[in-house]
Amino acid sequence: MNLHEYQSKQLFQRYGVPVPRGTLIAAPEVAAAAAAQLGGSRWVVKAQVHAGGRGKAGGVVLVEDRATLEAEARRLLGTRLATLQSGPDGLPVGSLLVEQPTAIARELYLSLLLERATERVLFMASAVGGMEIETLAAQAPERILLARVHPAVGLQPYQVRRLGFGLGLDGSQIKSLGVLMEGLYRLFVECDASLVEINPLVVTETGELIALDAKVNLDDNALGRHPDLEALRDPTQEDPREAEARAHDLNYISLEGNIGCMVNGAGLAMATMDLVQLHGGAPANFLDVGGGATAERVAEAFKLILSDPKVEAVLVNIFGGIVRCDLIAAGIIGAVREVRVAVPVVVRLEGTNAAQGLQMLAESDLAVETASSLSEAADKVVKAAGRHPGPDAEERGQ
Ligand code: GDP
Ligand code: MN
């Protein structure tokens, strides 16, 4: 789960990481009051969306008076902001962070992530600010400084000094860096983060370190023990189908292709997607309906797949181990009755009550093709998708 910049900065403050003074607004009418409360005569207005690259997209602006502040708030609030990271449709701007401007001397980069290969929390830092870390990693990897924290001993002073010298900081700044890194490390571990990124971390004209931007991603699997963090979720920033799936306890991830996949078991779902690719198709989603799928959940899953306009054919691949294939068939039949299905459906059922399930499908009035092997199913669905261009295939240039 991703947090907004303002939420990440609130967490930073809790862990002693300095951030600019700011306040959140959700309506242009309160912009002037927010400015008055912050004081000063210039402000930075920052669109709160779950994507970086806002600066270049006009989502971060410096304003010099209250009238312009209010005008910028009107321009941004209620619209969608498209950045290089958001996809072409952009993300809705529901709120703005209004901050006191920072006088920047240098822009640095600092992040923490989990490095699985070494089983350590990894700090990445660079003196090259204002550049995306991916670009830097590709073009000048030697300019990225690394520090791996041993979980038993924690962050060591020598690691802070090494990074601090590498970043060109002076003695007192290295001291501040130590406090900041300690705070970030505690935040990362205590909140079960998967990524904390500050781009840019700035050295101000008076020599202080301050997190000008803030990005925190949390490990979804650990949200169960952080109800306070889970409450920070902003569904307006998430794929609506993924949010719907979560509400039904379905494991769904939307992808770029045109073949909807309904599978039980994450491993089987991956293998199914591989086979679809192998036969020349592209999956529209990953979906694991789970081992204990009921007819209702299957119906919900089916509706979810069909709600994606990219889907030109559906592949159902169920291995009935815990789940019964007749229940799956009932779910498919129920869902298809409820929503109009304009695309072909290929079904492969195997395992408990498979014959019964296939018979139910055959006896229903649905135009369902069946397959007896996974390879045959993949082949059939790819061909079926080719024969049935979806309703919006033309506008996507296919
Ligand atoms: P992003 O583009 O979504 O990553 O948004 P950032 O929060 O990183 O802001 C983009 C850029 O705006 C920063 O890299 C800074 O160069 C600039 N910026 C943001 N806030 C301030 C500020 O308070 N003062 C100055 N001088 N520049 C700022
Ligand atoms: Mn940034």
C-alpha cells in the first residue's frame, strides 16, 4: 500500500525526520487561511497523488501571493494529474499540501528498501539530486552509496559517516544525517515498510538537512498489525478493480493484456499466465480465487474480470483440490446470468467433481468451450481472443 506525501511526512515527523512546515487543504476556499496559518509570503503547493514526477507535470508550484495560491488550488483540485509515473489517465487530485518554501543549496537522494538477496534493510544514497534513481543506477551506478543494516546490531555510526562523507556533508550535517537515518530505519522496521524514499533530501542554504519529498510504501501482508496505517489508505488512488477485489478477499492484479484469467492458487495462476504468453496471448489480470472459493466468490471474481474493457476472452483454470469443481461451475453460471458476457469463455476443470462441473456447464445455455489440458485451454483461449476483438479494440489500434 502506498501513502501520500503528506502522510509519509507525518510519519517522518513522528520519527524525528525533519520536514518543511505544511498543511493539507482539500478546497480552494481554505487556501488563504492555510497560508495565513503557515505565515510567510511564499508557499509551495503540492498535488497529493500516488505518483512521483509531479514537479515536471505542474503538480508542484511555488506561489508568491495568496491570490495565486488560491488560483493554483482551483486549477489542481478536482482534476487528474498525469505524470510520467501515473500512467496516461493520471490520478485524481483530492488534496494539496501547502508548505513553507525551503531555500535549497543541494539536492540529495536517500532511500531504504529491503534487499532480499542479503536479507538486510538497504540504505541507498546519492549526491546526484533531481535525477531518478533508476536512471542513475543505469548510467552511473558508482555514484550510488550503499549501507546494509544488520538486524541484530542496527545502523552503525561508521555507516552513517561513510554515507555522509560520500554525500559531501560536513561534521554537524553528518550528525543530523545519523539522527535522520536512525529515525528512518526505525520507521521502516516498525511500520513494516517496503520502501522509504526521500527525493530530494535537501541541504538548505543554512546547512540543515530536510526531507523535501517523502514516499512510503507499506508491506500489504503486514497491514493486519497496523490498523492506524491501514486507515491511511486512499482508494481514489488505487485501481478500482483491485479495490473491489480486496473487498471480496480476492487476490487480483490488473495487467495489460486481453485474456482474463480466473485460477485457484497463486502458483497455478502464474503457470496459467505463462502458458497464455507461450501460446502468443497476453493476460489481462492475475487472479487467485483462493483454495476455499465459494460459488459467490467465483461469481464476484467473474464479474470483476468482465468489468475490464480490455478483456476479449476468459480462461477459467481450476484444479479442484480443496474447492469442488461443481461449485465453481455454479459460480460461473450464476455470474454469467447476472452480467452479459460478450466474450468467449474457455474452461478447464480438473480434480474433485470435475466431470460434474463440466456437465453443468454443458447443460447450461452458456457458450463455454471446455478443454481437458492446460495447454489446450491456453491455445483455445488465445485463438478465441483473436476471433473476438473486444468492443474497444479499434480505439486501441488492434
Ligand atoms: P515530485 O516531482 O513528485 O518528486 O515532487 P517533489 O516533492 O520532489 O518536488 C519536485 C521539485 O520541486 C523538487 O525536486 C524541488 O526541486 C522543487 N521544490 C519542491 N519544494 C520546493 C521548495 O520548498 N523550494 C524549492 N526551491 N524548490 C522546491
Ligand atoms: Mn520527488
